[in-house]
Amino acid sequence: MPNVSKYIFKIQRFSIHDGPGIRANLFFQGCPLSCIWCHNPESQKMLDSKKNSDIQSVCDALMETIQKDLIFFDESGGGVTFSGGEPLCQPDLLFALADSCKALEIHTCLDTSGYAPFSILEKASRKVDMVLYDVKLAIDGTHRKYTGQPLGPVFDNLTRLSDQNTNLLLRWPLIPDITDTQENINGIIEFVKNNTRYRDINILPFHKAADGKYERLSLKNKMGKIQIPSEQSIRKTASIFKFHGFNVTLNG
Ligand code: SF4
């Protein structure tokens, strides 16, 4: 039996937040970013790629679990979402899973930060039915400060996916005082409108569900003092995106 949890640190069945219908979310281990608001800090540690020899058996074991929910996918128009961490950090497993799902006509979503070589992102985007693409911060300095990585690849890759007509939903985490500033919102709207064909955006308001996790893992929670956004501020921010022609959905 392969050690699936080394590759996929969590399987969340019956999710209704990350793509259409009822979904099985597979959370991939490893992420090149270190967003200070991350709800899955345990996902960030990268795998040692040299040891990933049992991809097919991991894929087979995961497909066994996934297939238990086929009836729910069929009834709800749901499927499987590859999330993380960053699924593009384990391309071989991602491609194997996407191919296996396609063979069974299971709808697939790739939930990504977009921070990856374009060749891998492009190949993945052709294998899945839909890409959920994070746009967090529109200014390079703040992107580096709050995620640990430069902005360039994220925006460049988004532009290139748009040029290829990839079916894509933008996702924007609303983090008070960090992403939810007038300057950042304006920057995101301007970039997306000027460089892409995408106008559907899913706003993900910050929540405190990960606080306990930071404590359990003895990790420093830099968001400890940040409060969850009020309903009013969420509505106000959503209305700015709507005013600029975006179709807005909330909470996945
Ligand atoms: S991209 Fe997602 S998983 Fe990676 S650090 Fe940021 S919030 Fe966490």
C-alpha cells in the first residue's frame, strides 16, 4: 500500500466550495509560496522529488477513494478538485489523476496559485475542465512581502492562459489590510481587464478556522490579530468588482 498521505496531505469529500457541485478535494503536499494568511501551513513543505517513485500506485489508491463518490458527482454536476499546497509542484501525480478522472468522465478543477513553470501549468490546464486561479496581490513588493515570491510569473501565466481561452475562474482572497486595500483592488482590476478575457471572480473572505492549526503545529500565526472582514466590508468590496464589470461570487 503506497503512503498516499506523503503526496496528498488531506482528502476532503463532499466539498461544495471549490468548483461546481459536490466535490472531492485532494490537497497536494508542497507549495512554493508562504502566504502569511495560509489556512494550510502544513502543506507548504516540499516533497523530495527524487523519492517520488510510486506515482501510479498513489494515483490508483486515490482513484479508488474518488470513485466512491461518483453518484454524488453525477447527481450534482460535481467532480474532483486538485488543491493544496500547490498541485503543480507534483505534476506527474497531477497529470496521472487528471487522466484517470477524464477516462471516467469525472469533472476536474485545478486550484492553483499560478506560480509554476508555464509548461507545467499549460499541460495541466489542458487536462482539467476548469482552472481556479488565485490573484492575490497586484504589486510586486507586497506580493513578495506577503507570499514570499515575485508577482511576475503569476500575472504572466494568467495572461498566457487567457490567450489560450482556458476555462478559468479567478479567485481573490479578501484579507483585511493586506489584499483588501483600494490600491490592490484597483491594481487587480486594471491588470485583469487590460490583459485577460476573464471577468468571473470568486471572493474568498479571510476566516479564522486555521488559528487552532497554527497552535497545534507550534507555528507563528502572523494573522492572530487580524479580524475577519464584516459582511458590510465584503459587500462593499464585491460591489467595486461588480462596478468594473466582474461577475462576483462569494466563498467558493
Ligand atoms: S498558495 Fe495557498 S497553499 Fe500556498 S502558501 Fe499560499 S495560501 Fe498556502
